Amino acid sequence: MSETAIANADHFIHHETQFHLGFLPTEQSNPLTKSLESDFRTSTEQGIRTLQRADRSVLAMAEKIFRSDEYHDLVRKGENTIRNGGRILFSGCGATGRLSILLESMWRKHCAEHMETARYANSVESIMTGGDYALVRSVEFFEDYQEFGRRQVSEARMGTRDLLVAITEGGETSSVLGTVFEALDRGCAVFLLFNNPAELLAEHLERSRKAIRDPRVRILDLSCGPMALAGSTRMQATTSEQLIAGAALETIMHRLTGESIPDVPSAFHTLLEALESLENRRAIAAYSDFETEIYRKKGKITYFADDYLLDIFTDTTERSPTFMLPPFRKKDDTTSPQSWAFVKNPLYPTPETWKRCMHRPLRCLNWTIADYNAMNASAISGNPPALSAADLLKFEVGCESPELRADSGNDAAVLVSLSTDRKLEEAFKRSAAVFRHSRHLAVGRETDADYIVRVPESKGALHLMEHMAIKLILNTISTGTMACMGRITGNWMSWVDCTNKKLLDRGTRLIMEIAGVDYRTACIALFEALECHENANREKSSPVQIALQILKP
């Protein structure tokens, strides 16, 4: 073991205890999915059945939350905020940041399509740690800084008429809590949504306790137990947050327009029943097997979509840190490996695609070295990331150059749609012509597609249930394909990256469980693994996997 690794591990063990999170349910193994790895070995359909078990815990939690005073207060205050000329701002980091952007987009899309609500378009905004750039590429270590969240609230010019809805799966993300504290300082109303028991967080974590026990903060405890894939809060945790926050936002829109309010608990129950049907399980399994086979042949998947592009982006982006896959590659990068999966709109070039996704200008960060130093982030100021709108536009998510994703000879183009759209289908055929494989994955009521997952029609103004369907289906597909590719162990994501302090702790605990060693030994091995460098033109190996090799007798 290197002296540097030992020193770094001991520092993390003794001085970063606020990031040791193994006591949280969201970081633990779910007993319902212990057999996940072996079930996928038996059959993809069996593995999918096991994965879906954990989603029922979201329904049980949601039925309780929808009856709570806190939820009704969120809806009431949200409606009053907008009627009085204020804004609702959702804040999050990683998966919850992408959710915040999606919620804003759902709201703005409705306002763009309905004249009677057009005046409300700017009444909902989002704050994502790292800005819009982080929608497509995870920004390392940003979540560890409260000051970054404070700065983004300041740049949003939040005031006393505004309402902040902060969302953090674990309840402890520093950057999101920073948005809470800055909003409070500015006299805003604040709601905080998270997925671990409030008192457990308050007992163990000072930063969480400060927010939870502040009488000015209204909390919604969305605890629904461990994730189907241990620690992967992009799954049930974010599902529950999308359901609750989305339902509140959709209800507010219905109240503003005087329309009848959808029965969200009943609709979500119906959706789960539909997805668990034998027909749909077989369709999801068949598509997952197709995608797995493409990866086994060293091919790439490119999803093509229009209206639900952001939903697909969210799942696809999060595959990189969750399963240690190559992240999305910019158009001027010719040396890094290409991502296994990517997302494009075949109808429009990249700038227009972003406009259609966001229904607003890009909201990116242009922080300087002086800004990072002022926020006590000297570790980042030495090599600040490029997060501007110009950098985001380098990811070609539009109709340009589909052939760049079809260069291996085993690549696939996949159209994802929720309704018949001949214009989209024709544009897809033109883009897909350069790919060896072409498939159509239909969600909803399509009758002409290679794979059809039938779900009920959404009755809400923001089409919340359709967004929920896309999320649940893609989470299942992406997790299932990675299980088939050997990137999970038991029900743990054993090919996880370690790009922040929370993930360092998660990786250490995973090594403990698999290698049967104590926390310190596992932590030292992980830091030694992190010292290993890969060539820039090769896919990186998971530090957890390297550490396990180090610890082999």
C-alpha cells in the first residue's frame, strides 16, 4: 500500500465523517432485490420482475404523503406564489438537478402550447448544481460545496416573493442545502424534499440537522427504503421525488386554470400495474436483450426522440457515474472513448433542440478562478471545468452527423416515442440509415413498433404519468443491461465511479462487503486504486474493481 493512499484514507476516515453515510436507508442493500444479479443470469424477464418489486414502496409512501398537511401546504403556497407574481424554483444536484430542469421544462412546455397559461411561463425555474451543463455531464465534486448552491440562488436573484423547493435524495447534499440556507437568508419560503428518515439525518449529520430543524423550512420526508440497486438513488428515490414534486406542480397548474385535478395516486398505481403485466415485462426484457447484445459486440446505442428527450437524457447521463461508463463526448473530442449510449433529436440541429427541450435560453455557469477562490474552492480553481453554454453546445444532440455514432459496424439507432408522429418517424429513418441496426421502442398506445410497452394515457396538464412511465422503463432497461453486462454484484453497483466524497464512502463500503475486509483496509485500497491512471483513449476502469484486485490474496 502506498504511503499517499494510507494518508488520504486516514484523513477521509477521521476528518470526513459527515460523508460516511452507510447508516442511511438509501445507501443500504434492499432485501427485496438481494438476488438481482443471479435473477438476471436466470433470465432478463426474471431480473426485471425483481427490479420492479422496489417500486411498490414508492406507491405506499406517496399515498401517505398526498394526504399530509405538508404536501397540501406545498400546493397552496406554490399556487399563491405564482398568483402573487413570485416564482417557484426547484433546486437539485445530479439526478435531482436533472429532475429540477425536467419539472421546469414540463411547466414551460404547457405554457408554450396553451395561450391561457402563457403568462405563467417564467413562474417556474430550476437550479442545478453545475448549471445546465451538468444535465449531460456530471461535474465532479461540485455537490460537496454549500457555497456553490448559495451562489446559484444569488444568481437567480431569489427574493421574498419566491418559493424554493429543494430536492436531495439522501437529504445531505451540501450544494442543495446551500440553496436552502441562501434562500432562507433572502426571506424566501422553503420546502425540502428527501428520501431518508428526517430524525435519522438530524441525529447524524450537522448540515442536515441545521436545515431539518429550522422552523422556517417545511420538510417532506419521502422515505421509501433502500434502492433496488443499492445506493443508486436515481431509481426509487428520484422516482418518488418526481412523483410528489410533479404532482404538486401539475395540481398548481390545474388550480390556476380551474380544471379538475387528476387522481395521481390512482394513476400511479395503474401505471405500476401496467408495467408489471406479463406483456410489458416481456417487451422490456426483449428490448433489454437487444441493447445488451449491441454492447457485447462493442457497438453503441443512440436514442432518437423529440418531446421526451430530457427524460431520456436524464437516464442516459446517469449511466456514466453509476456504471463507470464513458461520459458523453463533445464534437471536438476525437480521443476519448464514445459513450455507450447517447441521445439525439433527428428533427432539429443542436441549438434548436436545446430550445425545444428547455423552452428557455440555456442557463449555464461562467464562473472564473476568482469566483471559485471567493467560494473557498481552491481545489477546483486550479483547474476549473468549462461549463458555459458554448461548451454545452459542443454535445451534438441534434440531427448533425449521425454517422459519428455509427462507426463500429455494430451500432444501433433506437427511436423512442409515445405517440404516432410521422414527421419524427421519417426524420428517424433518414438518420438511422447509416446504422447497422434500427429499432423502435414505443411507450404508450403505439401499434406499429419493434417493442411496445403499453401504458395508460396521462390525464394531467403536464403529462406527469407519461414522464413517470419513461423514467421507470428506462431505469429498468439501463440497470438490466448493466446487470447482464456483469456490472453489478448482488444488488450493488460494483462498477461505480468515485467522483465525490459520498461516492468514496459508498465505494469503500462496497469493497468491504465483497472483499470481506474492514473499512480502513477497503478505504486504503480504494485510494490506491484512484492513483492508477488510464490512457486518455481508453475507457477507465472502476476504482472499486481495481481495489478488489489489489486486495486479492
